[in-house]
Amino acid sequence: MTTLSIDVKVSFGSFGLEVAHQLAAEGITVLFGPNGSGKSTLLRTIAGLERGARGRIHYGETVWQDDGDHLFVPAHKRGVGYVFQDARLFPHLTVAGNLAYAEKRSGGRPNGLELETVVKTLELQSLMARRVTGLSGGERQRVAIARTLMTRPRLLLMDEPLSALDVRRKAEILPYIEQLPGLFDVPIIYVTHALDEVARLADRMVVLSLGRKVAEGSVNDVLERIDLGPATGRFEAGVVLNVRVAGHDREYQLTRLDHHGQTITVPYADVPEGGMVRVRIRARDVALAIEKPEGLSIRNILKGTVSDIVEEPATAYAETLVDIGNARLRARITRKSAFDLGLSRGKPVFVLIKSVSFDRRMVG
């Protein structure tokens, strides 16, 4: 397995990026953080687009930058593909022309990426003869991804590629992106500040804040950390669970998910029984009770134990972690509720889940 090793510093006036990190170049790694945290700057530094960057970058055995040896490999020689926020296609060319240009620039690097397969994967067959100026935003971004793939990169960098799209078009493109590493054996580093994209795509994540790395690890482990509120955003905070499909209720169009013996019900998901899926549960959609409630419209009530509770004295809220067995859920409740319920570490509770977002099907 190839490792990307980074130890760099970049300065822009009052802003400074300083990151030392090693990440496995496989699957999808998300660089996450609020606007201004340094995500795009770090991505551009990896790509060789920030000549003001200082430090060392190694990709496997290949040295891309080492100031100690006065070595700097320019962007076009690193074998890196870059997908920008805007598609940056050639407007005077057709879709086929854009892809042909990229393939010519690849120099024939043999990594198994063939034009026919890329076009089929991104469903571009019907668009090949069209000018890119006549495409929708989602279509243009699919073409941009295909064009980058046709440069046959060793590593694919994606800088908030969906930020200019509406919710519907974003949902259309996410499935294409998530299958790229498996189909083409190309690792992806993906920049975003949207937690829904993290939950859908990430195998692991690195969290940046004010130009520094503040967290790294699996999506599950990072998102459940209640100390990362300023970096991850409290309103969308939550966790992801990997669960197995236990069965379907065709009459009411529901799917039952099993999490280590506890059942979570979601709107019907077209996944075979026994299949693994990832679901996202936001902290604001979780309520707690010390007795099992009855007569509610909420269908998902799980047993758990409070594992941590952190009050925010300057606000009305308390962040709570509840162990439900092999995973923890976050609940954002008021400090008054925590007091009235007598919540403390080790206290048994019932977790009421008001909404569950089905994020992705998994292998298994």
C-alpha cells in the first residue's frame, strides 16, 4: 500500500498552514473543515500548485518535494489528477474532444484506465458529441471527472467538486464518485466542508482548523468526538453507523436494519437482505429518555448507556455520547434536560431517533 507523506508549511499574510501527516493512498480520504481552514491550500500543495510551500512531500518511494535537497517536482510531472470546483472544460470542444485531449496528455501511462470504461462508468455515451457549453452543471462535472481520469493519474485530488451544484444534482453525482477507487484503483483525496458528503464518501478523514490538523481517523471515530464542535459544526454533527439489512416491510415501504441485535427502521432501501449499508444519524435528531416511552410516532428506540456528557456553559446545550453497543450515538440536548433526567456517565437511557439518513451501500 502506497503512503503519502506530508510535512509542509505555507504562509499567506496572516494565514499559515502547517501540516505533518501520513495517509494511506487507498479509497477516499476526506480533508474536512470549515471555510478558511486550509483544505484547498493543502490539496494544491500536494498537487504542486503552491510554489510558496516549504517542506517535504513523498508519494511512496517518489519524492515530490524536499527543500533540504532543493527538489521540487512540478505539477504536470507528479501524475496527479485535479478536479476543481468549476469544471474548467474547453468550451470550443465537444465532450469527446475534451476527453481526447486529456488522454493525449496522459502520455499513455498504463494504469488500466480506458476511455470506453470511463465513459460507461460516468454515463457519458449520449453526451460525447455535444458541446460542453450546452451541458447542465451536473453533466459538466461528470465530464470534468472523466477528463481528469483520462490523464491516467496515480492520485486523484478533488477540491469541493460538488459545491456549485444543487442538492438534487449533488445526489446524482455522489454515487459516481464513490465507485471510482474500486473500479479504477485510483485513490482519492477529497476536500469538502459538507458532512453529508463525508458520510457518503469517506473511508477516513482528516480535520483541519485554522491551518492545523486537529483530528484524523475513521469516519465513525472522528464524527463521534464531541470536542471537535468548532471544526465539524454543531448543527450537522452526528455519527455514521455500519449496519446490516435485516429485512423489508413491503406494505409500508420500510427497511429494517440490524445493529448488533437492535433494530433501526428507515424508509425502504433497495438493498438485498444481509447487505451492509452506512447510515448517518445527526445529534439534533436524537432525544433521550430514562424510561421507555410509549404512544409515539418515533419508531426507533434503542437501549444505551451514557458514556460522556459535556456541558457548554455559555449555551443552553450539552453534548452527550450514548453507547449502544459497538458504536456510540451523539445527542445534543439542553443542559436543563440533562439535569432533569439526572444524566451522568454510566446511566442507562433510551435513545429516540427521529430521523435516519441512508448514506451508502457497502460491500459485505
